[in-house]
Amino acid sequence: MSYLKRRELLQRSLMAAAGSTAFGLLPAKLALAQSTLTGGTLLRGSLNYKALVCIYLYGGNDSINMVIPRDTAGYDAYRLRRQGNALPGDASNLAVPLASLLPLNPSQGPVNGGQYGLHPAMTGVKAMFDAGRCAVVANVGTLVRPTTKAMFELPGTLLPPELFSHSDQSVLWQTPASDVSARTGWGGRLADIYRLENPNQVLSMNVSLAGDNVFQSGRLVAPYFMNSQGVEQIDAIQTAQANCMPTGEWNRRRCLTFRALQNLGATATPGHAFERAYVEKTQRSISTAAQVASAIILHPANDVKFRPFWDAFGLTWTANSTNLPALPELARQLLMVARVIASRETLDMRRQLFFAGIGGFDTHDDQNANHPALLRDLSQSVSAFYQVLTTLDAAESVTSFTASDFNRTITNNGDGTDHGWGSHQLVFGARVNGNRIYGRMPSLAPRASNPDEVGYGQIVPTLSTDQYAHTLAKWYGYVQPNVEPIFYNLQYMDNTGGILSIPGPDLGFMQPA
Amino acid sequence: MKFARTWLYSIVLAFAANASFAQLPSDLIFKSGMDHPLEGPFTPEEAARFLQQATFGPKLADIELLTRIGYNAWFDQQFAATRSEHLPFIDGLLLGGDTNVFQGARIESWWRNVLGGNDQLRQRMAFSLSQIFVVSDQSGALEGLPTSLAHYYDMLSRNAFGSYRTLLSEATLHPSMGRYLSMHKNRKPDAVLNIQPDQNYAREIMQLFSIGLVRLNTDGTRMLSAGQPIPTYNTDTIRGFAHVFTGWNYSTCVTPTGPNQTWHWDWCGTRAQADPESQDYRLHRGWREPMRPFGEGSVYEAVYHSSVEGPMASPTGAKQLLIYPGVSPANGVLPSGGTARANMNIALDNVANHPNVGPFISRLLIQRFVTSSPSPAYIGRVASIFNNNGAGVRGDLRAVVRAILMDTEARRPTAVNRGKLREPLLRLSQLYRAFDAASRVPDRFNEYTDYWMAQAPLSSPTVFNYYLPNYQLPGEITTLGLFSPEFQITTDTYITRIVNEMGGKVFWQFQGNASLPPVNQWNPTLVNINRDLSFANNAEVLVSRYSLLMMGGTMSTAMSNLLVAHVRDMPNNNDEDRRRRVQDVLWLIMNSPEYVVEK
């Protein structure tokens, strides 16, 4: 496979689009036009590369069992709530043993003190935290206004809708504000602004490894879905080639009729909105697939620079093997993200947003059996990913962060936990102010005396998702304007009542851009 | 009868001259004993279009039959048809000594019934219900249990033409559902053990299986109070139901005979005492019988069922259930006390009688059968039938499905953006049925559709199904206020994979292809491409036939012209030439925008 120069690659893919009868149908969002959204002049190609990677944990990660108190008073309270009178071996004993915790010794701990440790499965994260590449952001959650327990119990307090409902909270975590379940996410809104920054106007700057998500949905930009196995192209017609010139005559004729039918669906009047949408998706899929495939083939999965993924899980890696052991799900996704990042110059991208996600965190049942493996997948995948990024000279340009529907309840239901609220998140990258715990860790005292607990085991957040997201967006380069700000509730996340553990729009966990 | 139909035709024409069909109230359909002007179908195309909605895809013979006997007789036949089941087939494999019986076998059974069962409407209803009352093998609890899931699906098909209230109860108490949404072994509060009742099932039974999150009018539109939607329940309600949903365990549990025998509860197995210890776990009765209150009838029931414990401050032990006009119990408050089963029945009555159920369930079913964006009027007509089938019965699913399919918006739609994006599974089933698909190993249909189309029966990624009913694709669809659930799985990856897989099935996996590997190496389902060679020499006939079979005759003239021109360009000298014509037309149709959107 000959090395494709960036220019040549762009020309080929644009030719493919141009040769297609659907070129004229490329939606406006991909057209080469100046945007009025930015309110400024972004010179294309003028910025240095940056990427955000959202690692979404579907179901509500039990971060109480991820970042665990290890000082005597803290652990006793934790153990009392999570173990109670259960015997060590019982399924209803959800407390992680103190001796097994990976101790964190941050240069800056939570504002209310206390010592913490990570779940024993998370050796990779521990190493990153110690090296200053990972920070814990404590007790973040969906908030419309800073809220106390007392306020929560008063009618009329502005609260996020459908608290503790998966579908709603996972949407709210991905939107710029928690007062209404929007259809666009803050990553999509960033992409709306930055999309023209990329010389490459074919590939969406939002790439998802985990399918559809609100985070990457903008008003103008929709994400490009890849999967961890790569990019696939349509057989039978090889439509990516200009003028339908594949190898066989049968294929060429089929290709032409296929395209004609696509064109019919796109242009018939009145036609059907669904047909137009289907054509648009198909066309974009075709041209993007060709482009991305040509780029990532230069960085195959068995290249030695991706070896850290196998090492992180203790799996055997052999050079030039076409049969490497299967990686866990998140590792597979982040490996593909790494390959796309490795291709950033070939693809001529300056700004990208990635979305990866794994499920299984809704541990109502069998939490002890299921949760540790998930934490391991998360921890080792991210630490391998970071190692690879340093090899790619991209560690300073890429910041990864976790998000999840909610925390779990402090209480347990017999062998698992239910839906909680405020939760602890992890951010990773060379530009993260690591080895710190930002914010305030909640009390795990018994319910009757717990000032942070509402309902039956849910913790009121002391940082909002707006603040968390804006801190990341600000590092990305975003400056919140007065008109149509992305994070429109951020103005309320201030020091009113001294409720938030860190007031204001910037939580401080990112070094200056 | 034939004379009566001819007489009816003239009445219909008279009607058509004076009034639009759309103005005829659809409740005229259900007046018994009276033939009705909307009796049809009047053309094979109408019949084919109906069968796309009501079955897993028409065969030519099905179209001919329906055209001949009419809708009413067709419904009668369908309601009377023998029910296809899954569990006997799977049990047969196990009892015959086959140990490799897992979810693949269950899915094989699904295809076997979909392709060969005559009870197409019932199976379509069961499939639709499986996307509402979701359980899935994508769960650690259920992935090894093909028999339990098969039994669950059989339960859905058994209730497909029955009562919603019965369906609600049987789904709630099914061990698969109990494990999937953690009602199984849910227990009452225990301060010492720091346990509160699990809220999982309480949430989902309301949010997904019955009423949704906000109050609805009968036509499905949201009720508003001071301009804001009205929630149907709050956290108190959830806690109330969570407390009711306690104390249930497998049917095979042994009632303790003395105190402190918690291990009976914790370690209750699914094997019945009477069955041998060596019995394969997949045959265990606990997985195929409704759950029972643990220690039912004994003092032990109250150890786990939250009879006199409740989340309300006052009165103690009471549980807040749903509140709505005319609600029972009074104010939606379940008094303290009562057995697990009695409290369960009251709670399920409380849910099933909520005025939201009609519009909520009707809309979901309309989306599965007919269109993604039904008008409020359509929803209202169907919901009214749910509320009262005409004979004073609430929740009659037979009447509901009939109302959905016979509504003017289903039979004579006028909206420009009508219909829906075809579910990938239904596209495949349609191909297979239309082309007499068969397996070289009888009854064994190896299909692993999840990989390439993001859909497989009872295999949804979460309890929220493959796609959300309110999903709106960003862009024109959102701007127009349309809903497009199936677009949620129509991603770049799956578009490409579906096109490629359909290519494989059409160009390669056909009966009589001598180049296929031996069946013991690979056993794909094979379509009968060679069947239509006799008229493949005639481009117009070929295209017109496939428009009927695959698109209910809705293919546009422009599309037909393109396909005819394409076929005419292809040689026509021998059978192989003609086979290639059939394959090209079929592949081009199945991957065309016009086909993919069912109208």
C-alpha cells in the first residue's frame, strides 16, 4: 500500500464525492462555506491539534466503590453503609476491603479533607494519578442550581427533570445544561463552532466508537460512527471510486443504478424526509469510509506502538501477529481512537471529539461479581491509551474524561445498589493537573445524620456537570460568549450560599491551554 | 359471499364519489354482523401493503389469499391460527441430547416460526410486545438461559390477542423479567443489613411498560398544567411500588420450616425438588414458571415481603401508588398489610387502570406496525378501543391490533412523510418469506443478525429497546417534528453492513448455488432465486412483481424505469443470465431509499 500524501488523499476523497451524483446533495454542513456561528475569523488550519475523548459509563458507575475513603473515620462510615452486618463473603457486603485499596496521596486533596484510595482493580489509573496525569473530580452531578439537602426537600426547588432515570440522566450528562433534556450535546455544540477549523471537510470532527449519543450531536454536526473493528465499505459496487470504476463491469452498472436510486430518493418531490435522510447517511458513510480506511491502514492495530493495550491486561503480544488475543471492549474502542488520532495529519484534522462507551454499570444485582471487571477495563484501557498517545506525540493534545448517568446509592439493596446522583469522575491527559482530588467528597454517615444524602442513599452533587464540561471546553479553546453560550446555566454555578465545593466556571483541573 | 362483495364494491364506489374515506369513522368496522364499505383489499397491491404491516412479509400466495377473502376473513383466520411456540422446539433439542443449546438455538427457533408459522399476526404482535416489555439476553443474568427467554417470548405470543392486564401480570412475574429488572429476590427494608427495596422494576414498569413519564390525553398529546407537562409519578410512587415488589422468588423455592433459614431465600435454586439433581439447568422449572411469593401462606412471607413496612411517614406501612381520577385504592394509597400476591394484584390494577395506558401502549404498537409519527387522531381512535373494545372490556389487545391495522391512517395514509424506516429484522424476514428461504438442515436457521444489523430478537442492548420511540434524527426530521426510532440504529457501520449482508444473501446464498461450501462447514439460510427465472426475461414483469412482493406496489414510476433500464442492459441468453437479472433487481430494490422507507 503506497503512502498517500495528505493532499492526494483529500483529492481522492473529494473526487469520489464529486464523481458521485450525490455530490450536489452533500448537506450544507459539509459545504465549503464560512460560518456565521463563530462570530470571529478562524483561519482554517491555524490551530494546533486538540481532541477530547468522552468515556461514557452506561448505567451509572458506582464511584463510591471507585474512590473509597481510607482514613479510619471515613472507612468506618463507608463500611457501615456498604457492609453493615453482612459477613465478609456475603453478596450483600459491598464494601471493598481496606487493605486492598490503592492509596492516593494527592498533592491537593478534597476541600473537606480525608484520605482516599482506588478500587484495587485500577492499577493503571493509580499509576497515572501518581504521575500527575489523572485527577479525580469529586461529587459531580446534574444540577440546575446549586442545591442543598434542605432545598431538595422543598417543593419549588429547581431540580433536573427525571432524576435517577437512566435515559434522562444520561442525556442530561451529555447536554450543556440540566434543566431540560436537549437533543444536542456540548460536544456537538463545540463541533458546530470548530468544524470549519478542519481543512478536511468530509470527515465529521465527531467520531463515535459507541454509536449514537447526545454528546456529539450538534445543530449542524452529526457524529461519524466507527466501530472497534474499523471502517467498512460497501462490496458489490465499490462506490467510493469516481465514476463507478470498480474492477468488474457488473459492479459498474450496479453502482450506477445504485447511485441513481440514491439520487432519486434525495431529489424526488415531495419525496419523503426519511428517504432524504437515509441517502444523506449513506453517502456520507461511503465517502468517509474511504477516506478513513486509507488513513488508518497506515497504523494497523498490531503495530508495536499499540502494544501497551495488550500489556495493560497481561495479554500476550507478538510482533506481526494477525491473531492477537481479544481486548476488552473499552480497550478495543480506545485503540481505534488512537489509530484515528495517529492519522490526524493524514486526515488533516485540527479539532476532533471522540466518544467511547461501555455498559454494564447498572449494578442493581451482583455488583461484587460485575463491577470490578468493568473498573479494570476502564482503568487499564485508559492507561494504555495514554501511553500510546505519548508515543504519538499527542499526550498534550488529548484529554479524556469519564461521564456516567449518576452515582449509585450509598445504601445497598441486598446484592447491589440503586440509582444515585452526585458521582466522582476521572480526567486524564498530560495537560491535566493530576495527582489532585478536586471538590468535596460527600459524607457517607448514616442517613439520619448525613447532610449530603437525600432520598434513600442519593448524594446531592457539590459540582455541576456544566462546570465539569466547561472546564474541559475551555481547555479545548472555547470562550463562552454572551450571546448563545453553550453552557447557559453556568452563570448560576457561583458562590451563592457557599454550596458548591468549587464555585465558578473553571474547576481548575486543566493546565492553561 | 362473493356476490355480497361485488355488491359492496358498488357501495364503496358510491361512497367514494361523495365522501373521502378519511372521514368515515373507523368504529363502523367493528359493528358485528354487518359487512362494511371499508372491507377490502381491492387490489393485490393493497393486500401486499397490508401484509407488510401485519406479517413478517408476504409470500405471493398470501397476497392472493388476502385479495380473495378480504380483511375480515383474514383476521378471523389469523385469530384462530395455531400458535407457534419456541420452548417445545428448544426442549426437543435438549432432550434429544444436543448440549449446544444456547441463545443461538432460541434465535433459530424464532426464524423457524417467522418463516414457517401461519400465525403471522400473532407473531408480529409478540415481536412488537417484545420491544415494549423488554427482556434481553444481553444481561449476565439471562445470557445462558435460552429456555427461560423462549418461555418468555411464548408468554408474549400467548397474550398477543388477550388482555393487557394479564400480559402485565405475566410479564411482571416471569422469572426472566424478575432477573432482568431485579424484582426477583427483592426484599423489604432492613435497617440492620442496610437494605432498601430495589427500585429497578418499579421504575421500568411505569416508565416503559404502561404509562410513561408524563400525563397524556387520550390522543397521546401531553397534558399541560401552567404550560408544563405533568409527571405521572414521583420518587414517592417509585418507593411505594418498590416496596410492593418485594418477597418474590423462584416458584421452586422451599418454604422454611424453622426460624433463621435465610439460606432458603438466598440460595433457592431453580430446580424443583421432584426433579433429579442431574437435570440440566436449562430445563429447571424455576425458569419457566411464574415467580411465587417466598414462603407464601406462611409466616416467612412477611420476612421478605414488605407487608407492614412502607416508605410513607404516615400512615406507617402504607405505600403510595399512582394517583389519577377514579383511582383505586383511594388516593392511590395501598394500606399497610396484605400478602405479597394480594398487594401485587392491587398494584398491577392500579397501574393498568391509569388513563395513560391506552394512548401510551397504542402509540408504541402503532410505531411497530404502521408509522413512526401517527397523528393524535389516530392514536386517539386506537386508545379509545383500548379503553373500551366496544363490549365494555378494557385492554383488549385483539381489538387494539385490529384497530391499528384497519384505521384509515394505516390503509389510506395521506401524509407525505408517512410510514416508517423498516426494521432490519423485518427487511430480512421479508426477503426470506418472499423468496421461500430454507435451510439445508431442516428447521435450523443460523442467523446472527446482531452483528450486522444491531437487532436480534430479545437481544436489545438495554431495557430501552434497540431504539427509543421518541428518537428524532437531527436535521429535517427533527425540524418537521417527526419521530424516527429506527434511525437510531441506522449508523454508518450498520448501513454498510446491511448492504453487504443483503448482497451476500442475494448473490451468493441461494438454493442451488453449487459453489457453496458443504453444509457441515456453513449452513446459511438460502433464498430461492431460481424460482422466478421464468419471467426474468421480461424486465417490466420482473420489476413489477418485486414491487408487489417487496414494496406493496408502492414503487415509483421513476424507480421502476431505472430498474427496467438496468435489467434491459443485461444479457438474457440463458438461466444464469436470468438469475443475474433477478439478483440485481432484488439487491437494488432492497438497498434503495424507496424500499427502506415503508410507506
